[in-house]
Amino acid sequence: MGRAYSLLFRTVLTRIDPERAHHLAFGAIRAAASVPVVRDAVRAGFAPRFPQLRVRALGRTMPGPFGLAAGFDKNAVGIDGLALLGFDHIEIGTVTGRAQPGNPRRRLFRLVADRALVNRMGFNNDGSAAVAARLARRVSRPGGTVVGVNIGKTKAVPEEEAVADYVTSTERLAAHADYLVVNVSSPNTPGLRALQAVDQLRPLLTAVREAADRTVTGRRVPLLVKIAPDLADEDIDAVADLALELELDGIIATNTTISREGLATPAEEVAAIGAGGLSGAPLTERSLEVLRRLHRRTGGRLTLIGVGGITTAEDAWARIRAGATLIQGYSGFIYQGPAWPRRIHRGLARQLAASPYRTLAEAVGTDTGTPAGPEAGAPAGTKEGAA
């Protein structure tokens, strides 16, 4: 399957505009999930389970640690199809308070030589009201797919009204989320990354936490923040300290980067693409560094989700040992194809079997010198099942 997809990618998909290719592929995934015979065949072929990879995180038991990052399914239209391919959790979004078309096309580009993407999508989505209604129509099943909801700021909303915009989305979406992510790190919404500054981030996260608690009864919705790889080390420390102070449930490290250093793609080609967030293999080292720093700073008291430049099972294993309880991918899905989650799971099972650890939880943070938290990275004091 890997060779067949590689041939398809080189000969067909690279000749199609990346955004159009995304819609075609996503349409096929959704169609497969709607036909019972096809659905069963896809599940059997693409989503073998490895009991030894089971993890407990954010108040949920998941069949494995590997999820699909936000950005692929912005509007919660293909969760079941994506789960068929073997992703252990799906993060939808980014969803904004109001529907918006995003930035003008072209806005998604491949850097094939770097196994990377550049996007300036601009949070194109149907808005939190429409996405909440769509999530509410999903059949609730015990043990079903874990769904995270990633929320961001509407572009047209002034910065001084950003908190209210996030609160609106929280009030609509929190009840349908297994966990909620505040995205303040996309480079494609003007002024958004300024919200990572602690003096602005504190009131935002406090308001979102209060809105989630006010809206959802009977359970505490886990709340995480997603940060950029471009933050200075002292700013990473400040966000980690704030997350502990506010008793957040975790941090996602990292979003895309605005850096263009060290690329194999010719500089003039990169310059012609213009602005946008870079994702994929070039992020590997920096995202790993940020993750290690967060784990050391928080002492294993937060659930960390590692994302950015994960292509192989070895990359995934390195994130776990650097402090990640969960891991996510996106660009690797584009370059590796539908069998990618299966290969990650098989490779992780091999890595675990060759290690001195019995479970993935035991391996979390082992190359940072900091032990894992009480729930493989959950905040100290979090009650089991409270999420």
C-alpha cells in the first residue's frame, strides 16, 4: 500500500492543486465510511489494534496515542471515516465564532523536497454554530472516537473582543468535545500569535475555562492550549507556568512555523510561495526541543501532545520519550497516505517491545530526566474520570 500510494502521489497528486487534492481525498474517505461493506473492509485493513499501545489521557482511554491534528477536518464532516484509517483521536477545527471563507486561494503549497507544506488557509470554516449542530447529530457511542475541538479567533473580530469570540465558540462546542483546544498560534490570522503573551493569554484561558464549566454539567471538559514553535524559550516557560497556575489539562506543541531556515527547496521557490505556516519534516527538531522543555518545566504534571514533523514511528517514539502522552500528525498523512496510521502503530509496537518499558505511559518523558505525571502526564490533583 505504501509503494502504491507513493506512486500515486508522484504521478497524479503532485499534478493537482494541493487544496483540490485534499478535497478529493477527503471525499473518498467520507464516502468509504458511508458504505457498510466498504467501511468494514477499510477498518479491517487499515486499523489493526495493538492492545499494548492503549493509553489513558485527558480522562479517556484511547486505543493508542496517535491522532490526526487539527486542520484536516475543519468542520467535523469526516470523523468516522478518519477513525476507520486508524487514528486514535481526531482533532477537528480550527473553528471560529463566525463562519469565514479564509484567505484567498492559492493558500496551500507542497514543498516535496522537504516533505513539508506551507499553508495560509486563514481558519476557513463553517463557524461554531454550524459545527456544534453537526457534532450534536453524531451518534454517541460508548468507546467511540475521541474528538477534540480546536477553537480560534474570527478574523473580523477586533483583538479587544477576542476573548468574547472564544467564549462564544466554547459555549457552543464544549458539550460536544472530549477535549477543547485554544489555538493562539496560527500565523495566518493577524494578531493571533500576540495572544500567546501571558498577560493576554491568562484572561483568555480563564474565560474559556469558566465558559466550559458553566456550559457543561456532569463532567469537566479538558482544556489545552496550542503554542507555536517560534516562541523564545523564556516564553515557552511562561506559558508552561501559566498552564500550571490555571490548572489547564495540557499543552499541544507545536503549531506551524514562520521560519524558512534549512529547507532543501530552492530559496526562490520558497519566496514565491510567500507567507504562511510551514509544517512537516522541517519542524521535527524544534518541536521536539519545545516538547522536552515543556516536560522538564512542568514536571510531568500536564498532558503534552506532540505534533510537528512526525513522519515515522521513530519520530513518534522520540516524542513519547520527550514527554508526549499523545502524538498527532497532519503533513505526514499527505505524504504517506491512508496506511500511515497503521505503519505508525506497528512501528510503535516494535519500539515498545524492544524497550525496557511495559507500557507507553512508562516511556513518557524518559529522555528528559523527569518522570511522568499521575495519568501519564495529567495535571497533579486531577481526579480520575473527572474529565
